[in-house]
Amino acid sequence: DGGITQSPKYLFRKEGQNVTLSCEQNLNHDAMYWYRQDPGQGLRLIYYSQIVNDFQKGDIAEGYSVSREKKESFPLTVTSAQKNPTAFYLCASTQFGSQPQHFGDGTRLSIL
Amino acid sequence: AQTVTQSQPEMSVQEAETVTLSCTYDTSENNYYLFWYKQPPSRQMILVIRQEAYKQQNATENRFSVNFQKAAKSFSLKISDSQLGDTAMYFCAFRGTGGATNKLIFGTGTLLAVQP
């Protein structure tokens, strides 16, 4: 079955450390997205990519970086510059047009 | 900028009854898409229903239906015959067509509890 796989499910970060969250899709979707979810704030867009080798900042990109070297992969790096990284991170993808976004199962990131 | 507002942080309904979740949005675009997503305790984001703004007919998916009022910029979700499995956080989302990003703008969510 086609879908989006996020790994790991749980991740812990030490002070000053960069960590990378994986997102892989086999839906052949062009566009991919990263969202951050905090309690009471809904989902906020971190970065998105509409095509390989291109990506754009979302609303809360500071302290994060991404790459899009392959169509099926869109990893998110949480850098040490992100001072409050504890959150639930969701990856999504879609084809253009009226299609809805499909979501992965998420990664919960916590500070050690 | 587009915004989505869900004014009910929490709601409760008895099993088998009907509940309506509210959503309003703000946009200057004429054509756009609206979605309701469900997030159960497992944290998966599951698409419940979608509406295309140029379609006047309200979307329906089994027990889920919407009341789309374009002039009022309102997009409420009605759940009929509520079931325990409907307990979840529900998010309303907007996607415009003016740009090329397919970005979704989410509301802050409504936590629905279905009581036995």
C-alpha cells in the first residue's frame, strides 16, 4: 500500500545537538510538507517542497533545515538553533490540484 | 493572509446523537478548498471530508456532512449517530488556489469526546 513513513516514532535530543527526522513517501507525490504540532496551536508549517531540489520556508522555519534530493524523501533537521524543539512533527505529501494532503504517523521529539 | 478559526476548544456528545463543529475562515480568494481532518489519540491525521468552494452542494461522507456557507465564510462539520470511535481532535483546514504551494492553513482544533 502507498503511504508516508516517518521515523523514528520517538526521538530525544541533547543540548547543542542536531537531529534529523525522516520522511519517505511512495505515493509519487510532487509536494511534501513538514508541520509542527504543539498543544492548543494546531499545525504550523515549517518547510515545504514542490519539486526535487527546491524547497521553501513556511511560517516557522527558524532553527530547522530540509533537503529534497529525491522525490520520495524529505528529511527535516532540527538544529541546535531551535531552542524549543519539543513537539510532535508531521510530514505530509500531495499531488497538485484538488487532492488533499496525506500525512505520516508523526515523530515526537523531546529534549533530554 | 488567510486564517482559520475554530471557536470550540472542546465538545462533548452522547453516543448516537448528532454534534456540529464550527469553523470560520477568512480569505479574499474566490476559489479554494476546505477540509476536515480527524486526529484520534494515535495522532494520525485522517481526512474526514473536503469541499470545493465552487461547488454549491454540501459534501457528505456517510455520517459526516458539512454546512458550507461561502458568503458567511463558514464551514461546519456535522457528525450524525456519533460513535465512540469518533472521539478525536478535529481540525478544519483551508487551501487556496491563488498560489502554487498547496499549503494548508489549520485551525487550532476542537477536541470531541463521545460519551457512552
